[in-house]
Amino acid sequence: MNCLADMVYHSNFQQQRMQFSLRVDEESSDLVKMKLYHPSTQQTLGWIAYYPKQRKLVEVSSYLHPKPLEVTLTWLEKYERCRGILGDNEPKGAAQRMAINTLP
């Protein structure tokens, strides 16, 4: 959970730097769908989908207008290490922002 929260926190979804908690709503090898909510009020702040195979992070709060998000490759790799997808001896990505601009 912490690796997912870090990935979302360091994406451009977090430009406002709001407080949030995260709950995984659906998880498979193709998709991790997360609900973001305010920790004290429980108010829903948005929905995020992560597509691990394509390394795509997408705000899906509006199904009619999903918004691709940008996240540093380093945070994607941190999540992959947490999940055992990326081994420790695989190359580390550059600390540049990676635009994720195609939808599934």
C-alpha cells in the first residue's frame, strides 16, 4: 500500500499536495484500481487506475474523460520492487518525469 500511495503522491495528480488515504478496490496482474479519500472525513477525492504491464497511471474519476498522469520512473520501479515485478539487479530508471499518455 505504501508503494502505491508513494507513486500517486509523486504523480501530477498531487499538484495540490492534499492529504489522502488510499484503498485498493480491484487488483489483478493487469490493473490496480484505487480509491483516494480524505483520511478524516472519508470523502472520496478520486479514483486512480494503474496498469502495471504498460506502466500507465490514469485518473479514472470520470470514466468519460480519464486523465493520464505523469510519474517519475523511479516511483514506478519502487512499486514494481515492492510487488516483486522488478528485481534488484535490473537497471534503474532515470529520475525524469515519464509522460504516460496513452489509455488502455
